[in-house]
Amino acid sequence: MDDFGTRIKKHRERRGWTMRELARIAHVDASWICRLETGERRNISLEAATRLALALGVSVDYLAGITERSQGRHEPVVASV
């Protein structure tokens, strides 16, 4: 399963965007995106995750690894208890 940063990078590259372009669209700092993508930074606020998800056209659940599907109906990765 991909981690948060890997999922961001995958969808950023699918759109053909640089880190700087994603940062501009999501209203975050490009160096911060770099640290997320490389795994140097792992903690992220819900607000920032939402901005990235909206910019990339995916769900926050997908970015967080709760679901494997980036769009549409989502099936949880972890079985309910």
C-alpha cells in the first residue's frame, strides 16, 4: 500500500504538474509538498489534506490510505470491527 506522500506524487505526476504547480493550486508551500512526497514530513492537518485532495481530484480517505480507490465509491482498507 502506498503512503500519503507517494499517493500525492502519483496523482500530481498523472496531472503533469510540478510540485510548485500543485502548491499554487492547493495554497500550500512547494517545499512542504517535497517533504511530504519524500517522507521527511508525515504529519499533516485535515485542512491541508483537504486542500491537496481537492486539488488532485481525490478523496482525503484515499490520500490517507483508508481506501484504495481514489474516486467514486470507496471500500475501506481495514475491515470494520
